[in-house]
Amino acid sequence: MGKIRAVVFDMDGVLIEAKEWHYEALNRALGLFGHTISRIDHLTAFDGLPTKKKLEMLSIDRGLPRGLHAMINDLKQVYTTEITHQKCKPTFSHEYALSKLKGLGYKLAVASNSIRPTVELMMEKSNLRPYLDVLLSNQDVANAKPHPEMYLAAATRLGLTPAECLVVEDNPHGVKAAEAAGCPVLVVQGVDEVHLANILNAVQKADG
């Protein structure tokens, strides 16, 4: 085995096709109070950020009362849970990739800007939880992505240096966080690109 000893996955848009779920759930909650996030704003500014950060941005830019943050956040999580139970299912290519990587001796982790209950539920529903050595949410760090803390924490919990942890990311905020932490990064455009061949190619490239 070369210098890469672990693979750390982002969740939404990498292991789980959940970006639309989060967008739908938050807009459903916001809509009760007369607010919404357009699709273009979601794609260019809000995607990949924690819900609390999104709500703060809406307060600064559009006057969303901060007193509503807790209620909207709670509603959004309820709606996300409903959608996850309806739509989150195992994906063979992901199960195959993680099982093979595990068999090759790599440690595996998920580091997500979602809250812990959402991460745990999605990993359970997708049948990926048994392969993971470490699971990190935005509740496990003081600073969510794009701050590097989450990937630094993942490396620490895995007992490795950041340079030994290949990060799989689809979002600019996550890529920025991983690079700032000192991790090599495999950038994917979506869940379909997260398969064993791509990951092993990235590992080989990082190993030089």
C-alpha cells in the first residue's frame, strides 16, 4: 500500500443523490414563511452549506427574521427525514466500491455538512454504514466546510495524516476544505462517478 491509507467521502452528491432532497425540504419549510431559494441561487451560492449557514445568508440578504431560524431548521430536518425514508436506497456500485476498498485494507470515512441524524440515517438506508470507520457531521466540528476542520478531524480520528487520506468531493466548498486540510482530492460531478475504478485511479495518482 502506498501513502494513501484511507478514503474519506463527502455524502450529498457523492454517496447519496440527496441534493434535491435538501433543496426540496428547505424550500418547503421556507415556503411556510413566505420565503424561497431559487434553483440558480441554490446551485451558485447555497449548495453544500449547512442549513444554519443558509438561513443566516437569507437573513443578511433577504431579511429572513432570525427568530424563525430554529423553527425552519427543525421543519427542514423533519422534511429531509421523510424524503430520505421514501427515496434513499442502496446503490450497488457504492456498496461494491466500499467493500472492495475495505478488503484492500483502506480505512473509510464520511465527512458531511449535514447534521448527524441525517448522516446516520442516509448511511443506514444506503447499507454503507458497516463499511465506515468514522462518520463526521457538521455537529462534530466547530467549523463546517469550507473550513478544513472536518477533514483534519477525519484524519485524526482515522489515526492518519491528511496526506494519507484521499477525499472524494463534488462541491467547491468541500474541495476547498479538503485542499486546505492537506488532503489529496478526487473531484466528481455526481454519484455516478463514485465507483471503484475512479477511486483506485485517484489513489494511484496520489501515491505517485
